[in-house]
Amino acid sequence: MTDFIGMYIVIPSVSLLPPSSLQISGDSAALLCLLSSYSPQGALVSWTLDGSEVTEGVVTSAESEQNGRYSRSSVLTLSKARWEEGELYVCRVTHDGAPHEASFHKSLC
């Protein structure tokens, strides 16, 4: 941890949860990216699908704070057709100028 004007920089824990099999059998699929226990606030979230940035279907929560640590979530909702076409889904987080990411390879599940 680095001292930063009396505060510590704590990198976010980033987790990516794939859609459930029930969701996949429906009309859409949603992936959930969870960021937790980071400081200071200001983490930015973006999504890529097979290397291309995705902005449509993305909903990112406001940051919430508890005991000086922050968290937020981001959901990427895709049509069933787009889900079936894609292979590599990445939730990319930029925090304090440094990138962090979690990925999901559909063929590995």
C-alpha cells in the first residue's frame, strides 16, 4: 500500500460472474462484474467482448462506501444471439491510473 496524502491506495478486488444456465436458455444473458474493498474512490469500469469495447447494455452502479473502502458493480446484458456469438468477455477496471481486469472464456465452462 502506498501513502497518498494521508490515505492508502487499495486496489479493487474484481470478480466476474457469468450468466446462469437459466438466463442463457432465455432471451438474454447478463454478466456481473463486482469491485470491492478499494480506496480511494473513482474506479471506472468498461467491458470488452472479443477485444471490442461494449457500451450498449451496460449499467454500472454508483460507488458505495463502508469503513473507508468502496465498492460498485456493473452488469453487461446481451441478447441471446450476441451471447452465443461471443467467446471472451472482459470487465476492465481502472483505479488510480492502474488497470485491473477479470475475464470469462465461454468455451472454458
